[in-house]
Amino acid sequence: MFFSIITIHPLPGEDVKIIDILDSMRGLTAANPDCQGCCLAIESGERKAICYMERWGTRDALERHIRSSLYCRVLEAMELSRLPPEVEFFEGHGVGALDFIEQIRLDRVSIPLHGGAVPGPPCRVDSE
């Protein structure tokens, strides 16, 4: 899998425009059979940032997307950042899903990640 993560720090008054541009991208991008998902996250507070993420099955698919006319919308949104946008691309390999959590929490097996995972305490849910 290949991931694209773009963080934009909106110019004053431009956050709605950036959100509209990137939100319109989500549906069109997700319709591409090579796209495995995309999402938009909005950070509030002092940092006030908008994060747009895409997940692609292959590097070729990601590169075709970046070369597409549709990607011009992402570039347009990036132009509305008050700071240089943070643009990151990652290649990732899955280590598991819910079964990964279950294995770590129930079996208490330490699975090496960056420096090794440390099993957490059992979760406690208080009922009222």
C-alpha cells in the first residue's frame, strides 16, 4: 500500500474553501478502482490544520493520480496554506487488523514494531 498525507495550514478565512475542494476530491478519488480509501481530517485549536489522506494499492496508481488533472485540485488547496504544506508519502505493509489488537491484548505477546510493543492493561468499562 502507498499512502499520501497532506497537511494544510489554512490562510485566515480559507479553511471552508480548502475543505470544500478536498471533500469534492474524496468521492472522485474513491471512485478510482486503484484507490483503497481517502479521508479528510480537520484539526482545531492553535494548530488549525486540514489533513487529506489517500491510500493506493500500487505506486503506479499513486503516480497516475498525481499526474491527473483531478490532482490539480489538491495543488489548488495547497496554495491556500499559510505555511508550507506538509506533504508525505509512505509505503506501508499491513501487520494485522482487529486480530492484531486481540493477539496483543489477550495473548500478551509482544510483537516487534518500532522498538517493540508493550502489552497494555486490560480495559475496564464502568457501568452506571
